[in-house]
Amino acid sequence: MNSFRFMCLRLCAGLMFAGAASGAHADYPERPLRIVVPFAPGGATDVIARTVAQAMSVRLGQPVVVENKAGANGNIGAVTAARAEPDGYTLLMATSAHAINATLYPKLDYSLTGDFKALSNLASVPLLLVVNPQVPVTSVAGLADYARGNGTRVNYASGGTGTAAHLAGAQFNQLAGTKMTHVPYKGGAQALNDLLGGQVQIMFANLPEVLSQAQAGRLKPLAVTGDKRHPALPEVPAFSETDFKQMSARSWFGLFAPAATPAPVIEKLSTAITQSVADAAVRDKLVGLGADPIGDGHAAFQQYVNQDVSRWSALVKQSGATAD
């Protein structure tokens, strides 16, 4: 009898605890959230994060603040988010750079697939190959010839070692037989400033970062990665139209939470994000930036991330790219 009563008491206590936990999650969020953007302000990652954060705050009923923590190609910000309390109040804005880092860096203090849970892929963008107007080329083939003739004196910029822009340049070097020198920056905005100033000549940039400059003629666009032209620059060929059809890399931008975040909180966050990306004003803003809105659910995005880490791993090894 005593044993039976003890079991009943344990069952009741467990039910009470579960109810309390469920109630706590039902009240989430009760204070502001922060999104750690692991790159400098002004780049595509930062702009997309802020666009979606504003819409998220409306749906969650709390401010969603963006905190830039640049350095080590996004690894410093990623570590900060991975070590945060897994309570749903600290999120990471990761990109395809973090999928690349898993192979590019021999040792990392975090794992994108082990220390985080994917929430939603906000958007993806093609890379636009642009050159400073002083570079005497008008096509991808012309750039290949120019780079071959100038060896390591031709510099290409990126927003950091291991970004899709860096890897695209390394892949182009391999395909074209060129030896362009990679110049990494702490974000796309800094790289763009030096590209406009002529300190570097070339950049495989996330399209939103350079779209307005290309449209205004301050940069010369040569080709966009992938199989089709981009509607914002219909006169610019896709790489599929050139001799370098393998240039198909795209950058994605997604939100993550620490892996131990409770499932109800993950669900609530993912729903708020997908609803935010589906908002007409948000989609218009993303499209205006040159991005393709996605806003998928956490399960679909998690599967995509797992596959993307493998895809980039193969490309890193094939290109011979390393963490400078």
C-alpha cells in the first residue's frame, strides 16, 4: 500500500512539474530577445536579420534586438550564441559561411549541427561577380585572361575567410587557372568600401551587398552564380552561360537557437519567423535587396543545413581553400 501511495505521489509530482514547465513555455517570451549577427553592420547578413527581427517583435510581443559580434568569419559570434542560456532569448543569425567553416577550420569551439537547432532559413542570394570600373574587362572570359596575365597582383575581396565569396574566388582560381590573391575583411560592407576605392579589384559578393552599386554603374557586374539571370539585373549573364558553369554557389541566411532550447520554444520561434518572412512588407524588402525569401520550418531547415555542411565540405576540399 505504501509503495502504491508513493508511486501515486511521484506521478502527481511529475504531472505538476510538466504542467508548470508547459505554463512557463506558454508565457514565453517575457523579455526582449537578441539575435547575434556574427558579422559587421551594413552587410547582407545584418540587413536581412534586422528586417526579419522587426517583424518578429510584432508577433512575439517583445523587442528583438540585433547585436553585431564580428570576427573570425562569424565564429566569434557563433561561440557566443552557442554558450548562451538555452532559453530562447539568444539566437544566432548564421549563414552558409558557418556550413563552410565546419570543414575549412580544423578546430572550432562549436558545431553548427551539434550545438544549435535550426529555426528557419530566412532567404538565400546568388553571388554577383563585380569588378571595379577601372579593371579593363567586360566579361567573365575577359577577367580570366586579365587575371592570368597579372598573377597574384589581382586581388579579390570577401567578407571574411571561409565565406561563400571567398570560396567562390578560390573555385574560380581553380577553374580559370588564375592566381588571384584573397583579401578577407570583417564583413561585406568593409570589403565593398575597398572595392569601390580600388584597393581591391574584384569581389564575388552576396548580391544584396552590391546591387545598388552595380545598378548605378559604380561597379561593373560580370555574372551571377547559378543557372538563371537575376530579375534585378536582367542584362547580366548567369555563370551557366559562361565557360565556368560550375560556379553555382549561393549564400543562405538562417536563424538558430542553442541546441538545448525546449521544443515548445523552438516551435514558437520557428512559427514567428516563418510568419514574419511570409509578411508582404518583409518579402518586398528582401526581394528589393536582391534576396529570395524562404521562411521554411525548423525541420526542413535542419535537414537542409545538415546536407549543406556536406556539400560545402566537398567544395572546400576540391578547391583547396584553407583558413588564411
